[in-house]
Amino acid sequence: MLDFLEKRDWIAVLGGATRFDKRQVIAAFEAGRQIARHGKHVLTGGTTGVPYAAAIGAKREGAMVVGISPADSETEHLRRFRKPVDFVDLMVYTGLNDDGRSPLIIRSSSAAIFIGGDFGTLNEFTSAWMNGDNVLGILEGFGGISDSMRSLLEETETNGGGTAMFQSDPTRLVENVCAEVDRRNATRSNDTHNSIGADVHTIIEEHFESCVPQ
């Protein structure tokens, strides 16, 4: 089985794609490495800056990386959006532009880590928070919109059902996020897994067994 396709094994890394600094890039690279070391894989917006640094870190540690592109083709991805295509195992071309692809990133991962960022990252954060079942790791003290997320949650008093975790160290942040993801999945039963699709399996096995010459 392709166990790496389980949603529980994918963590999105989100942050500044055009506005970022050296500290944020280093933190994102380390976050990507740590995600890989915890046996997880990385999902990004297939973009530059902070997410790109996380993708590089993850790939160097042997993890898989999937990018969710705002473009509808590789040509548009490269020419119009001017986004990279390296350090990605699979690029999904959505054609939904930057704002439209955000929910896809969030709903395809079990957790999201935010480093720096601007309005685009804020859009992804609100989408993740309102989704209701995400683990959200926010790196504080590195600038950008991520430094305002704690106060935003306190001031709005919204409760989307997600879990927000704050840390000033990328290594500790990834450790805490992965631990929470694993804890949640350990409590979910897979009792019905083997019974799903059993009717189809039975028909195929009976049919092809009857077609074998005696």
C-alpha cells in the first residue's frame, strides 16, 4: 500500500513567497527537514520564498513534496506566476489563482505550519482555522503576519475547532505539531477499513476465478 498517501502524513508549510528574509528562509528550511525526520511529507503552494525553502529542506531529508499551483499548466506556472518546479515530486495545476487554491492546500494536509507571510498567508491561515479540524503551528518572533496570529485569534474570539500551537523555535514547533497529528490519528479507528470495497473484490475474484480454464 502507498501509505504516504494518507492525509495524516502531509503537513503544509505556508509563508511569504515574495516578501521574506534570511531568518525566515533558514527557519523554513529547518522546518522542512524536521517534518521529513518525523516521517511526514510536505505540501506547499508550489511557490517561491518560505514554502520553497521548506520544500528544499524536506527533499534533502528524503521526504516527498507536493505543490498546489495557482496556474493551469506548467507554462503558466513558469511564465505568468514565475514559480519554481524543482524540489517537487508532483505539481497539481489547479488554475484557481492564488486565492482559489488555498483551501485545497489546507484540506489536503493534516496540519499547517506558518512562517512569516503577508495577506496571502493570512488568507491561508483563516481558511485553515475555519476548516475546523486542522493542527496549526505558528512560528513567532520571525516577523510577518505570523507574529500577529495569536492576537488575531484572541481579539476575534473565533472558534473554528482547530488547534493553534505557537513556538519560537522551528524544530520544537514541528515536533509539537507532528506529535499532535499522531495523537489524533492514534485515537481514530480503522475497523471498517478492510470491509470497504469488499463487495467489488468479491465479484472480481469470483469472476476471474471462473474464467480460469479447468
